[in-house]
Amino acid sequence: MEPTLAIHLKFGLHLVDEPLVASSVAEILSRPCFRVLGRLYARVNGQQTHHSEPSVLAIARHLTNSFVDGARLDAKEGREFVALCEIENGTRIREMMPPSIRYAAMLAIPFVEDEVDEVVSAACDLAVCLQAGNGYIALEPRFGWAYEIALGRARPRERSGVSIQRFQERRGRSSYDDRLVTELGGLEWGTFLGAGHLARVDLEAVRASGAFARVVQLSPELVYLQVTANAADDLNNELEERLVEARKVLASVLMRTAYISLA
């Protein structure tokens, strides 16, 4: 079992019509902290084509190709996946979703302690580039579990560091994803607040609360919050203890999840 970071960003840009943005996204995904992603595919109807070697140009080409759904990168050790990235390019429009969160960028990346800051920085740059309206970063003890979280799915599992409440939050986030434009389906180790959240949050009060190790204004309409300095806290009760106060600070935008069943 190798701890794996899960990153999920919701956004509304049609990358297929935004070649400059697509190129910037491709450059971010080509950074050294993502070098494990050694195989590139185009996504077509949820399936992937034959893989090729990733490059900025090749990734951008998939993101701006109106005949595919987006780009996928991954890595295997033997027969097992160890890393994965999928970014939708806007060709498959989810009409029922609010425009600013119709598409998703999803990554599951091996946890390398010395590179966490680089990965977080890249995720923040990606969020700015995509004009994300919602997102989060979490750490899971194995790839498969992180992949589920990166996809925005929620399957309750017994493990240290995740309370029943957080399982309910994750289930609510996946069950009521159309509400995420103005609400948060709970908090993770790292959480992105988009324009819909910031309209209902006193950011100075958030800063003054001391509930977050990092409060970073990424753009006028995007803020990154990090509960603790160390991502490894997500694998023990240190993060859960800090989440108690963090939830109070962001109560105005938290989705009510106490009624959500885990059955």
C-alpha cells in the first residue's frame, strides 16, 4: 500500500475552445512532480485510445480536440495502476450542472513527502488556470481509494483518520454535486473555495480564526485553504481534530450532511 494524493477540481471552461488555457494546463501536467504520469491517452466516450508518450503539445492537442472527451495520463507498476489523471475538455456538456462546475480534473498521484509542496503548488496553478469553482486535495493510504476520491465518488471504508461525519460529507458531495457551486460537501486536507463560496464567506474572519495552516488568495474568485501543514495528518486523527474548528469557521457554506445515509 502506497499513500496517494487525490486531487479533484470542478470548472466550467470549454478547454476545447481555449487553446491558450489548454496549453497552460498541459505545461502544468508536464512538471517534474507529475513525471510519474508516463502514458497519455485521448478519452473517447469514457474510454481511452492507445497510449503515447506525453508532451505539452500532445496533451494540449487532446484537450482541444472536439472529437474526444479530454486527456488521460496514467502509470502502472506491473499490472497495477499507481497514478492517474483525467481532464475533461468540455465536449460532453452536463446540462443539469451549473455552468461553472460542469467539468472535472481528477488526479491520483503517489505521495512523496519531499514533493508535496510542488504538487500542491501545481494543483493551485491548475485551479487558477481552469478558473475552478470547487475542489479539494486529500490523502488516502492506497491508490484505489485515492482514485475514488479523485473521481468524486464516496465509498465508506474503515480507516484511521476519517470520521463517520467525513464519510457522510463525501457521500453528500457525490450525491448532490450540483450544489457545489455555492456549498462545500465537507472539508478535506486542502479545499478550494470558488466565487460562489467566497460570496458567502468572510475571508478575513477565516484568516483570523487560526483554523487553517494556509489561506491563500489565488485569484479574486479562488482561495485555497489547507487545514494542516503536513498532508500525512490525513492518515491519522490529527486532521480530524483540526476539522472540528475548520467546519465552524465555514459553517455558512457547508452542506448539511447529518441526514445522509452510508448504507
